[in-house]
Amino acid sequence: MAARAAVTPRSPGGGHAPGRRSPFAVSVAALRRDADHRASVVCSAAIGGLAITGSAVPDGSDVSVEVVVELVHGGVLVSGAVTAPWEGACRRCLGPARGVVRSKVRELFEENGDPEVVYPLGRDTLDLEPLVRDAVLLDLPLAPLCRPACAGLCPVCGANRNDTACTCEPVEQSRGPWSALDMLRDDQSR
Ligand SMILES: [Zn+2]
Ligand SMILES: [Zn+2]
């Protein structure tokens, strides 16, 4: 990858202090000089605040980026993959759940483009961080499972059926897949 120039991060959600170089900055100037007008970019760094209701990228964990950047008419096309570890609470048993987010990305960075539609392209650099942030947030699991076959909690007594067998009568499943969790919440709020 070409030498990186200083860049002012644009991510509104925080992460890097203003004036600090983004670890996801890519030199557009080098791309313009390159005969093929394209380059492979592999980089990784921690990004703060990657969390949704059901899961989050643990603080300090690296988000990895493997993309090809190419000069195209109107801007720079970025395509490839973003990978990050996540942790959360299992929606069935409330135990720890973890996994890896793998997001495919293909986005255009444009100078003077509508920031609602495209990512901003600086004169000499572009910062992949807003793209990386959006891709991870979009693909973090909302309602994760600790394992596909998690047996969950007993809706009657609350026992973790992964660990123990209880003798409760089975209840009908008409209340949907999260009924056990809902009933547990009812119990706790009494
Ligand atoms: Zn579970
Ligand atoms: Zn039970």
C-alpha cells in the first residue's frame, strides 16, 4: 500500500480524536499516480462504540479490512470485506454468545457527493472508517445465539436447559420464538 497522508477523520460517532490520523486512511494521491489506478488495502485497528442492542465488538478488538480501492469515473470504488469479532448475550439462555462479523462491502467515495448517499472523498486521502463502522453495525447480530442448538431457558421455572433438565410441563409454542425470554422478564419484574 502507498504511503498514507494525514487525514481528518469524519466519523460522527467518535472513535478518533480530531486531528489524529485515521488508521483506515488511504492515499488517493498514490492511487492517481498508480498505473492501474487500483490498490489492495489491508489494515486493522480498533474502533470504539461498535455496539447494538444484542451484540457489540469488544472494546479494543481490531476490525480488519481487506479491500481493493480503484479510481473510477466520479470517485473511488471500495470493494472487499470487513471482519470483526463480536460478543453478546444469547437470546435463548442469556449466556455469553460470540462470533465473527464478516461484511462484504462495495461503496463509492465521491468528492462533493451527497453525504447521505456516498462516502466523502478528500483531495488526497479517503478515510475508510465510516464505511467500516457502517458495515459492522449493519451486520452485528440483533438477537444472537450461543450456539445454533441452544436449548434456552425453561419458560416455567427458568432453568437453563443446556445445563439441567427440569420436569416442567411443556408450554405451547404459539407465543413465538422469544416467548421463554419474555416470560422470564415477566417473572423478574414482579
Ligand atoms: Zn444460549
Ligand atoms: Zn422448568
